Amino acid sequence: MATRHLIIGGGTAGMNAMRTIREEEKEPSEITLVSAERPYSRMVLPYYLDRSVAESHVFTATAIQLAQWKVKPLVGRRAASLDTKANVCTLDDGTKVEYDDCLIATGSSAVRAPVPGADGRAVHSFWTLDDARAVIDEIKPGSQVVMVGAGFISFTILNSILSLGAKLTIVEVAPRILPRMVDDTGGELVDSWLRAHGVAIRANVKLAKIEDAKDKKRLKFAAGPDLTADVVIMATGIRTNLDWLKDSGVVIDRGIVVDERLRSNVPNVYAAGDSAQGRDLISGKGAIHAIEPTAQEHGRIAGANMAGKPVAYKGSLIINIVEVCHLDVASFGAWDDAKAEAISGLKKDRNAYRKLLFTGDRMTGAIIIGRSNDIWTTNDVGMLKGLVQSGTPLGRFKEHLRRNPFDVKTAFIASKTTHTLLPETVLGRPSKAPGDSPVAV
């Protein structure tokens, strides 16, 4: 009898898992996909918002493509419960799906701040395709847009909002913007850059209420003047979609606790992407990395193991990269480790900043900020990521970076980091071209 694989979630992790199962399996298996939405790429939504791509290009798999993959799609359905003893998943319409193994990749949902009026008219999150459609319908040239939250999510759509001709104000409860992505020096540099490009910023303020003001919205704060807006976007965090696993026996901390093969405490139940609390590459501890690269790698690892190829995962590297008004902002690894030794450099005239964090002579975290058209930035983003990811001992080149924190290229080449990274593959083999199969992005 063919093995019955159940994939719960049609996002990046689920798509990569299905593709990998088909690549690695020795005998044909059955794959059933349960997805609340038609599979699409969340990473494309900012480009859909600014009209760079049509809605048709947001989707990652058509019904025809899934049929070519020999996947049975149950699209528009949600998993409601999981009986891990009987190996049965019950859906929201009562349908029961039997499986031999399953992957939980149900992702995350946007969380709005607990503020009166946060669920009212013209107040949106920006996390799903439906959210994007709603925002597109309301933002017009000259619209006053207030974005609540100055983190990674809001910064991914900042350029798109400005390109639509809107006037943007960012509101943040923390003392500064990007508090979970860069340090104080980096935050101040980005703040000054955005203000110079016409973005208003109010940090260290607590939103108390959102109310209607004729055809606009009024935002009231615990202290300070009110703000009025045509559109409010709440970018105040996300949480994993795991409530439905209550009483399943699957161990959940912040996410589903998984081992190096992405297995939960129930051996035939895997988790990937935002749902999984897997190994952090730098600390070795369990962490949730709600980012695209981790979802891709998780999906590949889980899919290979479900197909019978035992593959262990080294761990995921936290990566945050955004470009705002032609300024690149990125951080990698343990960029905020207070115990690490820090080397930094700042060139205000070039809007350039580097912070390199070391444990011994290994770079374990980094922050880089610089203009997008600056060769320093273009080259160094990839090289700093490579140095953190590889953990290459830098030896005497650590002291070179202490003297010249902007000369990353010398340390990268001399330490032979490329030689270390080139042979690394997630599955222990070269990647295969998907051919006519949908590319999981």
C-alpha cells in the first residue's frame, strides 16, 4: 500500500516538502494537501501592493500543477483536530483524512494590538492576500497612512506604500524603530534616513484608541497629540496557528518542539516553518524563525525524512533584510548578543554602519546598513551573512576587521569562507530544477 503523506499548510514549507517527497521517494506515494487558501507567496505581497506584479503572479501552484505533482488538494479547508493515535486529521467541515505521516506547516497569523477600535473600518493587517487586497482598495495618491509598529513586517511594505503616493507616519511603542532587528546606532541611522525621505516617525508612544472621525480615523495616544489617517495598518506581531492541536499530544512550547529531523515528540508528525521550534544555528537552542529561508529549508528537510531519506538539520540562521528608500538594512545571527565581543564602524557621510559580533574568533552576528547603490553594502551583505553562517575561524583577520570594519572582503576571501560554503547543501546533494513543477517560493 502506498504511503499516505498529509501536508497541512500550502505555504513555503508545505510546498517545499511536497516537492522534496516527490524528488526523494523510492516508491510512489499519496500526498494530500490541506490548505485554507490557494497556495501563494507571502513574500510577493509587497510587490502586489505597489502594482509591480499582477495578482496571478502571487500564486505558487495551480490546480493543474498540483495534479502534475499527483497531489490531492483540499483547498479552502482548515485542520480542526489531530488524532495522533488513530492517525486521523479532522477538517473544519468534518472530513476525516487518514495518514501514515503528516507535516504541520500552518504558519502564523497577524496579531493586532489590544486597542479599542483596532478591528474597525479602514484598519488592516498586512499578512494575507485578503489583507493586501483590502489595503490596495483603500490607499490612493495623497492618502494619509499610519503604520502601527516599526518592525520587519512594516518595513517590507514601506516602499510600496510610498510608491502609491501616500503620506506615511510610523508609530512605535518602543523607544526607537526596528527594535528587534538593529541596535540603537543602527536604529538612529535608519530613523534619520526615513525622515529625510518624508516619512514621519513617532516612537516611544502608546496607542490608546482608534476611532472614527467622519470619513477618517483618529488615533489617540496615552500622551501626545492625536493623529488622523485615511488608512491604518497594524503591524504589531504574529502568532503561530497551533490552537487546533489542543489535546493532540503534540508538544508545543512557543512552536511545535522538533528534533534535528523536524519530527515532533510524535514520530510520524513533523513540523516546519513558523509552526516549528527548531534549532538555531548560532545558539543551538530551540527558536522560531518566521522567515522565508527557514521555511524553505524546513520543508526540504521534513520532506526528505518523510520520503525515507534520513537527513539531519544543522539549524536555521535568523536573517532580516529590508530595503527602505534605497537604504539597505540587514542583521544576521546573534546580532543582539550582549555577551559577544563587538566591533563596529560608522560613516555618517555615507550612511554606512557595520557591527560585527564575535565569540572567540568566529563571527556569530552582524548588522549592516548602507545605501543600496554603495558597493560597500552590495558586497558586504552577502559576505557578512556567509561569515556568520559558516562559523569560519577568522584568526588574525578578526584583528584586521577591528582596525578596518568596512573591509569585509579581505577577511571573507582570506578565511576561505567561500570554500566552506560552496559544498554545503540542505539535503546533501545538489538542488534539482523543478522542471514543470511549481517552484516553492
